[in-house]
Amino acid sequence: MGHYLVGRLFGVKAETFSIGFGREVAGWTDRRGTRWKVGWLPLGGYVKFKGEMVPGGDTVAPLSTLPPSERVERFDAKPAWQRFLIVLAGPLTNFIVAILIFIALFSMTGLPTTPAVVGQTVPGGAAEKAGLQANDRILAIGGGRIETFAELADTVRLRPDQPLRLTVERGGRTFDLSVTPSRSVERGQSLGTLGVVSRPMVWEKGGPAAVVKAAFRQTGDVVETMIVYLRQIVTGARPASEMGGPLKIAELSGEQVSAGWLNFAVFAALISINLGFMNLLPVPILDGGYLVLYAIEALRRRPVPAAVQETALRIGLAALVMLTVFVTANDLASFGLFRNLRGLIG
């Protein structure tokens, strides 16, 4: 929708607005000539603008040979900065949707303000072994200041078996200590645990400014978590087998619906942030790849050759298909399909 609205703002004709991919199940054409449709494969959606390059798309005559009435509504006839904004509007809309969801939730439930204070330690846990005690207030992790127990949990959860430097306040004095979160596996994901229990949860009502600030901060925290997760995948600190795909998303969606509307709303915000973040990666065929091409065009003051763009898009499409196959295989493995097949064959 972000692509569509900004495209219309700049006078670009949207030929297709599709929810889902593949063969059309249902649809209609509006008075502007845009085909609104639902595809049979519900794994996303897209907007196809007139004059937009796609892998394997038809070539057109040079823009200079087209009449003004034809050029005015074409995507490829617009200045690079307008094309940049049209593409950027898609992932930005994902982030805006997530922020609006968090604003609504925090307005209803209040802001999570449980302090980062140890209520008690689990016997034999990483925290007890490191010397943490009940009533210790954790001020920072690795030099980064934290205020709430949720921030502590989010940081630790992503770093199993990784030594962390905690800045602790106890009895009026401040000191550092090192702790290595234990590794636990939940639903195929490696998680770090300290072995501490928080004090009773605290939720405080906040004014509009505080709620909006908290929503932006929550969105930023999720993005930071994704960056850390991706870096761990690339460096091998986290196995690629933990990456989930569309089947895992569908499974988790069903679980969150069963858990109640609040859980599902939070999950929807997380998925929206995930989509926005992934689409901004500088990979051809994704929005981030197009943004790189338009930035290069602006620097060169002339478009990237069509042949180069076509090759890049084909490579990006192939990489995306391979990634989809890989994460789908991960999903099936997490469901026990391959283990059951081995049992049947054996």
C-alpha cells in the first residue's frame, strides 16, 4: 500500500495490486485501470507499476520515442528521487504499521516499566554462578545502559554461551561482573538464559508523548534484535537451521490467535517489522536492491544500464527462490517431517 499511495502521488499508474502470488482467484479493475486481485499463493503481495522493470519483463521502446501522455504515467520515466521514494514507501509502511500497533497496545495496557532488578536467582543458574544476588539492579550490559527487566531479557535471550559484562548496583556500590548465559532450545531456537526471576511486573499508564516514544523504541529494539540475529547467522554463531519461513510463520500465527488478540497483535507487529527490515536488505529484487540501483543512478547522473539491472534482478530472484526453499525445508524439518520419513524408510 505504501508503494501504491506514493506512486499515485507522483502520477504513476499502478497496473496491478495483488494480495498473494500466482494465478488470480478473484479481482476487479478500478476506473484508473488498476487490477486489484487476490492470488492463490498467500505469501505476500506486490504492486506492478507501468514501466517498472521485472526479471524477464518485456522490453519497451526508448522513453524519448514515447508520447508525453505515455511517459507521464510510467514508473521508469520518473526522476530517480521519485522512484527511490516510491520503493522506500513500502518497507516504511511496514514500520509505521508496527509503530501504530504498539501505540494502540501501550495506550490500552500501559508501558512495561518493571525495573531490571533481580527478584531471585535460580539455584545452579548462570546468574548464581556469576555472583548475582536478589535485589541486585543491573544498570548496563556490555556498556549499554538498560532500565527495564524486558531490556535485560531481550539482550540475554539473543546471546547464549556468550560472556556478558554486567554493571551491577548493590547496596549503594557499583561494580562489574561477567556472566555467560546458559543455552536452552525452545521451538528449535537457541536462547540464552540467566536464571533470574524479576520482581512483580509493573505497567504504568503514560501520556501520548511517552506512548509514542515507547512505540518507536520498541520498534527500534526489534530491528536491533534482527540485526544481531542476522549477524549471528552470517558469522556461524547461530546455525542457519534456526531460520524460519512461511510455514513457521503460519504455525506461530495460529498459536498467537489461540493465545488471544493481544498476543496476535504483538505478533503482527513483529512480522510487519520483519518484512520491512528484510525488504530493505540490499539484495536485487528486494526493495533495498532497487534503492541501491537508484542511488547509483543519482551518483552517476544516468541510469544503470538495463542489461546490468536485468542481470542483477535475475540473480536476486534466484537467490530469493533458493532462500525460500531453504527456510521451507527448515520449517518442514522442525515439524518432524524428515525424521518421520527416515523412520518410514528405515
